[in-house]
Amino acid sequence: MTEDEKNRRLIAFLEQYATEHKRSFMDRVLQQRTRHVTVVMEDIYQSQNTSAVIRTCECLGLQEVHIVENYSKYGTNKKVLKGSQYWIDLVRHKSRSADNAVACFRQLKEQGYRILVTDPSPDGVSIHDVDVDTRLALVMGNEQRGISDQALAMADQKVHIPMFGFTESLNISVSTAICLSTLLAKLRQRNDVGWHLSDEEQIRIRLKWLRNVVKRSDLLEREFLKSIS
């Protein structure tokens, strides 16, 4: 039995213990999930900001978020997260022997992502003018220092949100929400861009979600796997 076949059988088994409402809810959410756009948080030090961005990403349909930890360790605020961390994939870049920003951007470029760094300077491109044909990684910088030199050096494009007031920047979670809403609205109107998750990804993620919602899923899973071995 292949891993894919085993996971399909395990999903069918665990779904017996989930309500119809939860199963149909997962179906609807999976159909809108995407890795075509991802967010990179670079050394965010306030846990409420990190948590708010994760929650925003999950609500808007992203499946993956990257966290760079060169100077600031990943911290969360459960009251802000509202459980959103359980439904997406968090990729932490936290090596003590390497530049985590460089490692993160290299990995994303190898996966076909264009690196977009958010910067309020006017020499960047408006977020409304960004092309969504290729995969996009949106980089949000540190609350005080902004985007790092490494990010700027490896960026494919600088982007900004047009401002019409005296204050030059928005809170990081608000900026993330505006940028993602703009990009994803464009993306979901496109039928010629393969932005949906693959069948294999949907199987893996559905299984992960079922493990979250089914009580004692670990015990049930062990007994089931024994029965088919």
C-alpha cells in the first residue's frame, strides 16, 4: 500500500468521527487554499503582530507562512491567534549558524517564488500593479528597522501601499491584510493560473485538519493502522 493510499483510507476512517458540517466546511476551505502566494515575516518581535499576521493569512486562504528568526524569536499571542496556527503550515527559519533571511529567500526562489519586499518608499511598485502570474512571496519587515539589507538585495521587486495621509506606514497586520486582499482578489479571478493546491497536498492537509478536529484522533489512528497492517 502506498503512502497516498494509506492516507486516503485513514481520512475515510477519521471522517466517520467528524460532523457533516465540519467535513463540508473543510471541503470549502480546501478549494480556496493556495501556496501561490506566501508571506515572510522577517524578525517580527511583537508577538501580537506575528499572531495577527498568521490569523490574517489563514483567514484569507494562504496555506504557508515563513518566519525568519535572525534577531527576534518567534512568539505568539493565543488570544490574537484564535487557533489559526492549527490550519496552516508555519515554516520557521531559525538556524544559529546561518543567515536565516538569506536561507529563506533562496529556498523560496528555488520553489519559483518572486520576492516582493514591502517598503513605503515611492520607488517601489504599487501593490495594485503587481502581476500574479508567478508565485509571490510577500516580505514584511521588522516593526522598527523595516526590511533588512539581505531582503532588499535578494528582492525581485519593492512594493508599497499607496498612502494619502500624513503617516507613512500602517501596522504590519493591516499592511499584510491590504496586500493579500489585493493580490488574492486578482488571483481568484484568473482561470489560467494554477493557484489551487494539488490533489496530493489536499490529501495531506485534510488529514492534518481531521487530526485537529477529531477527539483522540491519535488513539483512533493507531488502532486503525494496526487493523490494516
